[in-house]
Amino acid sequence: MKLVESEIELSVAPAQVWIALTDFASYPTWNPFLIKMDAALRKDAQFKAMSRLPSGLKLGFVGRILSVTPNEEVAWVGHPTMMPAWAMEVRHTITLAPTEQGTRMHQLEEASGSLIPMSGWILGQAHDGQVAMNNALQQKLQGGR
């Protein structure tokens, strides 16, 4: 298993971050990493997603929502549409924690499967994509998008 994680401090309350993060329909307008997320925000809901790595490579994903705790955490698990889950499966968790300044958002991807030992480049791109998403979310919440 390989871990990919990032964190950002946002200057708004967790409830405001939650609203932006869970408005999946708006992702194409501001999110450079998860450019599409078709999902109902409930446990066990199926989803289809499209990610765009910083290199420009697009990867489709399918999976299901694992957990939804409003204003605190959302998690899902899925795999690229071009391969079976045994080859690569990714559990993605976004956690929000209140701070004195606003909210600390932590993203964690846990990647497993037989292709993980050969996927260092993609996982590096996933980290950079998370950082780009964090920064774009910060800009959106500050009224930039």
C-alpha cells in the first residue's frame, strides 16, 4: 500500500468548506484535479469520477462512497475504469478539522493493488493534483472563483 496525502489551512469554518467540497456538480468550474464527480452524497452510493493529473492525463474512476459525516469527513473507494480493482484501488478520505483560523483540510489516498509497485509516477502526480485542488479550493472560498 502507498499513501498520498496533503493538507491545507483554510480561513473559513468547516461548514463552508463542506458545502464547497460536496457540491460535486460545481467541480468542473473550480477543481483542477477532480474535474467530474457524479455521486449522491450518501454511504454506499456508486460514483463515476474523472481526474486530471497535472501532466494533463485524464483518468476515469468508478467506485462507491464509504462514509459521509457532514462538516467532518467524506471517503470513497474506487479504481480506474481502465483496470480491475485488483490492479489498483484507491481509498480517498477528506477530513475537516476546526482550527482557530478556520479549517484544516487533510486529503489521504491509500492506493493498493498489484500495479502499485510500478505506479510511482501516477502517485506523484496524484499528490500534485491534491495540492492543486487544495489551492483551488482556497481560492474559491476566498471568492476567487
